[in-house]
Amino acid sequence: MKSPASASWKAPLKFRMPTAENLIPIRLDIEVDGQRYKDAFTWNPYDPDSELVMFAKRTVKDLKLAPGFLPQIVQSIQSQLATFQSYEGQDMYVGDKIVPIKLDLRVNHTVIRDQFLWDLNNFDSDPEEFARTLCKDLGIEDPEVGPAIALAIREQLYEIAIQNVTSARENRINKKGRRAAEHFPISKASGAALDLMKLFSFRSSVVRKRKEWDNYKPILDLLSNEDVDALEAKEERSGR
Amino acid sequence: MAEKSPVKEAASSESVPISNSVQLKPSPQFSAKFTTPTPPNSDVPSTPTNRPPPVDADVIHVPSYSRWFSWDKIDSCESRFLPEFFDGRSPSKGPSLYMYYRNSIIKLFRENPSRKITFTDARRNLVGDVGSIRRVFDFLDHWGLINYSASSALSKPSKDTASNIKSSDSPSLESPSTAAPTPKQSSTSRRFCGACKSLCTIACFVCDKYDSTLCARCYVRGNFRVGLSNADFRRVEISDEANADWSEKETLLLLEATMHYGDDWKKVAQHVGGRTEKDCVAHFVKLPFGEEYLGHPLLDDAESGFETNKRVRLTPLSDASNPIMAQAAFLSALAGVEIAEAAAQAAVNILSKVDDTTASRGDNGSLERNSRQEISSNGDTNQNASERAYADANSQLNKEEEDIGRAITEITEVQMKEIQDKILRFEEMDLLVEKERQQLESMKNLLFIDQLNLSFRRN
């Protein structure tokens, strides 16, 4: 599904995650009988449904959750899958869009903040590979950070892809002409997309300005236990 | 966009018992250097790196049928079982990704080998979609590369040392025969479902594209690999096969049982499980090694005495009060004739090589006798090996004899040469002495002439 980079208007593509693997992020937050289960992971929507049930069973067994979790987990995952599938048949426009992806995560004791640019047109992109490399480069020893990063990236990409779909739908509804539709992907960008032309024009250089360096640097923090507890308490309070 | 750690499952008031090792991190970490995320109260992890492990956690048990495993290589059975990584369908899901999953899961398990890791632990720590991680995890679990602790692995009762050794090897007989033939679709062994690992009894469904077998239940539930559909499977009836074939596992159980119980076929049938006494007896009678020892057609009515004969012959050295030889005989009987022959031949070769360096004929002879004994206990088809060895020893003996003969002749030659030299010298001396005598005689003659002259002149 590689499209030539020169054309700014491309034929509408079928909705999919703009990554090499069409995996979707799933987030679970279930409370049964006072037990709260929060989790997030990546799921392959083409796995058969039996896979889903097996996964739920194993999770409940491994984490020794109450059996009441099982149907809820299955249901939650299925509904998220259904949402994805409902978008799947539709078209989306992807212009020349380079979006900034922001990471601001706390995983156990590690806090990571980062910002980088991601090419939406690159359908060979791999958030998992990126997350693995990032963790390795930063020397993050907690193995749970990697999946969290990959998931955060996927979620943001998913959101942007959904926005593309809705924008494509609006285009069709408006029934604007072809030429007008050209400008839409660019101008109707969610505001976070950057204009390639402006950025990489011959007048400005490709090298980032110095004052922006700090924005695009990954920041890694290790928290002590007390900080972790304090943050958790705060989040729970805000969540309620 | 502050996100709470997606892994946290802390409940409000009730604590969820979480087996996740990451939750137990009591020690505060102020420095930037992170210690590895294993709980400090666990055993010292016996990682393959150079951390000094305690003595008991030093050894990681891996079943012998998983011997192919190596950190850097991908074996063919892995690509067979997990084709999604190897068929190039998706560009990022390649062998390197598979190796990353596999090695991470195994490392995670080996950090604390006394504890079984759950799939949830594994998938939490790996970047990727949980479906593929689950498949890799299941594969490793099935092949015993993770969560394999000695207590849970051996499902057969192991009663004495011989069968202990055998039973640690027995998974090697049964598991490859179940795991390997199911992809290879051999017609003899029992069919095990590729998905739920249960025995296929009535009918099974075979997919030719990926060489996988599913039991009826899995097929109906759609519990097959991603990418297959119902149409790819064809139905294979095995209701008749199940009872007819004896799997290797059952044969092994039968042999063990016969060793323990001898004639008590009721106990043997119990031990084998799933076969009636008559079946056990009939199958035992049909076992191949029996004929080698007997050499005459098997009779059904002479069973009991016959079976004791067979039992004795099964362990021909069992009364040699040498448990090692008994085990060797038992092993070789069960391993098969060709394997035993090859093993014995190799052993003899190496032993003879070792003895060449010591270069002692007596040792050779006795060794040859021992090895001949060992070989002959394994049946007539090993005759060639013993004959060959015998011929080798003979030729070596002959060679030594020749050497000695040659040495003796040389010695005699040297001595004769010495004598000849002496004779020569004596002859020379003789000549010299003869010459002196002649000179003396001539002088005597001269003297006599002088005397005559003198006396003549006086007168």
C-alpha cells in the first residue's frame, strides 16, 4: 500500500492502522466485586474469536481473578474490536502527514516523556520495533515499559486514523469537487500535523532549530517508591 | 497525556493476588542504575550470564526432545509450528521477531526456574500483539523449554533405576512421535490435536496446507491457526486406528511393566492403562526382540514359561550382578538393533583407539573379550561387529609377533657379525705370528751357517 510521496492527494485507502501490522490497541478497565483489573495490550484483529476466549481464560487464570471477569473481558475486547471493524470498511485519506507523537507514560517506576514525528504514510512502520529500540537505547530495564510505549504510539495512530476516516466521510457528505478535496487532507489536519512543504522547503533547513531540541528529547525518570505511591493515590482519586 | 501504567492492577481495598513478579519491588531505587526487575526475595536467578548461581538452581532441565534449542538458531520444527513468523506474510513479523519473543520468554522463565511463568507475565514484558506471543508461549510450553520442572514432567511412575533412566528418555520417544508425526501425518501413531493437545479419538481434521491436525472439537470451535478456514480441513476417520496401533509410549509402559511384574499380566495391563490383558500379552509377544532370542515360532499356549524366557532374554545380563550391563542391555534392546549396533561399534572403536596408546596386548585381548561380550548380548545381527573386532585384534597380534621375530633376527645377525670380526682379527694375528716364526727360522739358519763358517775357518 505504498503511495508515491509526491502526490498530496491519494486515492482513499481502506481504513487500517498505518503500521506494518494491522494491530489495534486494546485497553481494559474492569471492576468486578471490588477487584479492579486494568490492562492494555496490542491485539491482532484477525485472530479468530476462539483466540479471544482463550486469552481471556488464561488471563483470568494467570492473574487469579474472579471468574466474573471472564465475560466482561471478552465483552470489552469484542466491543473494541467491533469498533475497529466498523471503521474498517471505510475510506480514509492520508495526505502527506507527519504527525508528532507524544509519550507521557508512567510504568511502575519509570516515567518517560518523549516527542517525535511519525510518518502516517509509512505503512511499514512498526511501533513495536520502535518501542524495543527506544528501551534498549535508553537502557530501560523494566520490561513492561516497551509494551506500554508501543501501545501509546498505536493508540495515537489509531486516533489519527479514525480522524482521517471521519474527515473523509465529511468530504463525501459535503460533496465537494475533486480539487477541493485535495486541500482538505492538508488543511483539515487535526492541527497537529505538519505541512511537509513548509517544513522541508528549500528556505528552511531540515535540521531542527536548537530551541526545539529539548522538546524532542526523551526524558526518562526513575521514581522512588514513595513517589510512585503518591502518584498512584493521586490518579485514583482523580479517576473516581 | 499522563497515562497510568497499564500494568497496574492494584485493587482498592482487597488485594488481588498477583503472580506478576514486577509487583514485588520493595527496594527503593534512587540511583539511576536499575537493578534487574526480579524480586530480590527470589532465588538468585540462574541466568545464562555470569551471575554466580546457587548450586541447586544451577541446572536448567530441558527435556531431551527439545535438544534442538539454541539461542541463536531457529530449528525447523519451530518454523513448522509457527509459520506466521516465517512465511513472509507480514514484513515486520519475521524470524528475528520470533527469536526475540522466544529468547525473552525463556530468559524470563530461567530467571526463576522454580516458578512457572504464566502467559500474562510473558506478554506483559514483550512488545507485540498478544496473539503471536501466546502462540510462541504455548509452543515453548509444549516443548518443555519453559515451565518444565522435573516433578511435573514425568507422568509415568518410575519404579527402579532402569526405568528411571528410561522414563527420562521416554518423553523423547513419545513426544516427538506425537509432535513430529502429527505434522508429518504418519498413519500409524495416534493423532494428537495440534491446538488443544488432546488425543483424537473418533475423527480428526487434517489441514494439508499447514500440516496440522485438529480434533473434532477444535475444528468445530474454529480453534485453528490464523489464516485458515473451515474449508482447508479434511476429515479423517481414526476410530479404527486408535485401538489397533500401539504407540511407543504404550510399548514402553508395557516393557517396563513386564520387567517389574513379569507374569502378572493383570498388573501389566493396569500399568499400561487402556489395554486389556490379552492385548498386552498379544502385543508383547509380537515385539520384535523376542524373535531374536527365541529363534522359533511363538506359541500362544506356552505363554507363561515362554514369557519368563522372554523376560530373561530381555535382560540377558541381569544375573551378571552388574546393573550397568543390565541397563545397557535393556536400553539396547529397546533402542533397536541398528542403533545398538552402531553404538557398540563406536564404543569399540574408541576403546580400541584408547588402548592403542597404552599398547598392551593383554589389555587389548581382555577388552576385546569384554566388548565382544557386550556386543554379543545384543543379538546376532551384531555378529559382524564382533567378527570385525576379533579380526582386528588378531591382526594386531600377528603384527607383534612379526615385530618380535624381526628383532630376534637382527640380534642374531649382529652377534654373528661380531664373531666374524673376531675371526678375522685372529686370522691376521695368526699370519703375523707365522711370519715371525719364519723370520726366526731364517735367522736360525743364518746362525748355523755362521757357526759352520767359523768352525771351518778354525780348522
